[in-house]
Amino acid sequence: READVQRGQANDLLVAVDARLFVFYTDPEIEEEEAAEDESPLYDPSFVWLAADPAHIPDDAKPLRGCVACPDGSGCLLRAKLSPKRLAPFELGRSTSTTVASPQQDAFGKAKCSCLFGGMLLNCSREDFVWKPKDPSPLAERLAELGGCELLRLFESGCPVALGVLKPAVTVHAASDRRFILPLDACGEVSELRLRLAEELGEAD
């Protein structure tokens, strides 16, 4: 690609690059001594991570089923599906959705320049687990505080960022094909499970 450069003045060049990112999860580490001493069930969550550099992915990382979406700043969504079979990078591609809010404006009515990755959304699933994203998103929170570029920070930080957790869960099938996926850290006991189901079904205990 050719670029025009003028001598003796500032030259701003815009270069488009494809952002290739990784989403994966890691299971909690359980010490053998702790597992032997603690007879109660362990409901520690698995963490879900976002990385831009393959070198930042740990050896115990595992692929995840899900979908990533990000506003492109013009009212459309960029989307990508995650492969549950292998840990591979994804690239965000344009979709036909136009439900994203228009870019924010400053006091003078001009559109604000903001990193699009601050609006990234992840929806993922794993059998016998329930997805709990961080709220607010660490990307949006960091962008609001520091500004700049989240993609660049992902490369420079030397580590991935945690987007949320997958909590061990139990699936309860009710009448009329209703299904409830409830986290075991809150519903691990039968009494707690019965109470939660009563709340979900709108019935008295």
C-alpha cells in the first residue's frame, strides 16, 4: 500500500490491521493436601480470559464455546464465534445488526474517539457450569479510567485479562420444559436448592 508523506510537516497515517484475539478458560488449582483434608464439596469457579498475544496463554488453557460481539462505532456489531474444539484466535467480522447505540458525543456535539474494545461482550457456555461475566467489564472500566487503546494494553501488560467466571452449576428440569441452571456455591445444599427453585417458580416453600 502506498502512503503519501509530506516533508517538513506532521504526517498521520492510518493503517488497518486485523485484531486476532484469544478467549479461553482455566480451571482452579487444587492442592492434593487441601483436597484430602477438606471433605466438603469444592465449588471454585473457572476463570475466563481474553488475550492478544499467544505467549500470554498458559499451558493449562482450554477452548470455550461461545460468541464475542463488539460495536464498530457506526451502529453495527462485529461478531465472532469461538471454537470449543481447539484454542484458536478469532477475528471480529461485521454483522447486519444495527441495534448498537450511536457513538457518544461531547459537549460540543462532536463524536468522542474511544477504543471499541471497551464495548466487547462475551457470551459463553460450558456443560454443568453457569457463566457470570464481570460487571462492569474490566475492559470498559479500564478504558474509562485510563483512556487509550485496550488492544495495545493487552499486548503490553504481559498477561491476559479476566472477563468473568464459570461457576459449577446444577441443571433442574421443571414442568413445561422449563430449565434452571443454578450455581452450586449458592445452591449446594438441598434446602438452599429447594428455596431457590421456589423463588424461581413463584411458589411458597
